[in-house]
Amino acid sequence: MSAARPLTTLRTLAVVAALPLLLTACGYGSEATDDGRQTEVAAGAEKLSAAEVKIGYFPNLTHATALVGVQEGLLQKELGGTTIKTSTFNAGPSEIEALNAGSIDIGWIGPSPAINGYTKSGGRNLRIIGGSASGGVKLVVNPEKIKSLKDVKGKKIATPQLGNTQDVAFLNWIADQGWTVDAQSGKGDVSVVRTDNKVTPDAYKSGSVDGAWVPEPTASKLVAEGAKVLLDEADLWPDKKFVITNIIVSQTFLKEHPDVVEAVLRGSVRTNEWINANPEEAKASANAALKAESGKALPAEVIDPAWKSITFLDDPLASTLNSQAEHAVKAGLLEKPDLKGIYDLAPLNKVLKAEGRDEVDDAGLGAGQPNS
């Protein structure tokens, strides 16, 4: 499949108030960027059941399906005359709040905020309808202070936010080593320092932290500053795959506009296909999208290793989402959740079947009424 011409978008700031629906004292930010306009559509293109679909995602490489899909016009192509309005977020809870408020209809998001958004609403506000990415998370450390995994004990290690996906993974890994850390304070055999990804490289350079368990491209930014990769989280999972980015939808939008949801999913599937068939071109496209968002592209020494560590796929890897929820429970950050009904993979499987692809599994957590 050939790429469509890139779309040009302008960005203006809009602030979305933080929603305290995740874990207590979770520390997520709440800033969102709304482009304030719709994407370009072909003249005479026929609209679907909605005139517009509002899509949210993060300006992260782990959300490259959305970045590239918008940048290359691959999502818009499937939507015909139904226009896309994009918003970018720096934190999961703010994206969940935007979904609840109707500010977005469909979003790319990490597993922890998806789990918490679903459980805190009693299973009423969202469905996971597809996967997007796996991997791209590493433990990187100061090689002068930490030479082996056992040396992590007693050190200061950054994670992005209390209770976020990487924080939960690191707390679970710590417990597996037989060490003890108070999840809320981060104090214990390891000092877990919750630090925004934007400032983690500076914290590392200043010596405030000795390493970090972080997603890309932050991990590769630290390596560019002299850190080394001590552990790739993928090595801890069966088949080295675990969900890092899902696609979610408002249940109301899914019910009222199934054709639009199907079109977005078809665009996502075809975007992932194009990314995997054209990795260098796709990497450049994602970097161009990041530059449009932040004003600065990632240098080669950062984006090249970061890109290689992420797998783009349509399977939501449902069994790993369930495991991540269990890890949060084990850490004391989440009461045991009822995730029955969090997935509705029927639209995705319809798209995959039409593309001659294998269907994906919801690990027994498929759509239906949540258990009482």
C-alpha cells in the first residue's frame, strides 16, 4: 500500500482539567493540545454516520500508529467525508476525562488508565477495541553506580508517575526480587522517584536519580546521556510481548456510530501494515509528527534505538492487560478489578477478517455486562 500525502496541522493549546479517577495521589498531568480544526478530506467524499470523529493520543513513539495514521492521511482515507479532529495528551487520566466529557470519541492510551477508567465508571464509559503497540519500555541506569540487576537495591530509580503503567511494572519487578517498597511513598529497598518523562533526563544528568524504568523515547534519551540499558521489559513477558498502547472508544460513540469506529480501526490496521512494511519511512513520518507537536524532532541517536524496540500490532494482547491489572493489585495500588466487558473486539475482528488476517482474542474479557 502506498502512503497518502502528509497532512499539515496547526496546534493551539487547550487545557483539560485533571480527573482524580486513577489511583490516589497519582500525579498525572492534565494538559492537552487541541488543533482546533479538522483534517482535510477529498472533495465530494461521502460522510459516514458522523460528520466528525474526535481522536486523542499522546505525542509519543508508542502512539506512532496514531501519529503516522494522521500524518500520512491513512486514517482519513478510510473515513471518507467524515473529518478527524485531533487532540494530544500528556497523561492518561486527562484523556479518560476527555472521553467521558465527549471531547474525544476514540483514543490511543496505555493499559493502566484504560483499566482504571473502566473500573472507576463501573464499566460504563469505554471499551478497548484494538491494540496498537507492544514493548518500548526499559530499565536504564548509570553504569558507574549500577553494574548488575542486584545493584538496583538501594538506588534511586525514576518512573513517570505513581500508578502509571511503568510504575506498576517496576514495583512488580521489585517485589519479584524479594525487596520491599511502600508503593505510595516510593520508599524502601529501592527509592522509586516519580518524575515526569520530560524532566527525567535532566534529573539523571544532575544525579538526582541513578536510573529510570521508562518508555521510549525517554529511555534512549538517557542512553544518549551515558546511561546503559540494564533490562528490557519485553524480556519479562511471554513471547516478549506486552501491551503498551490500546485503542479505546466511548461506549456511546461505539453504539451510535459503529461504521465510524470500524473505519478508524481499518485505518489503524492499514497504518500498522504500512509502518511494518516501511519502517524507515514510517519512523521519519512519526518524527515529523512529533516535530509538528513539539517544535523539535528527535535526533537519530534517540529515535533509531527507540523505534527498534517498539512492535506495532493490532492484537491488544488482552492476557497481558489482565496481568498488568494483577500487578497493580499486588502492589496495593488497585483493588481487584472486574474487567469483564472491557473489550469489544468484534469491529476489529470484522476488519481483520476482511483483510484476510487472523482474528484476535479478548482473553475472556469480551463485551457484555460487567459482573455485578
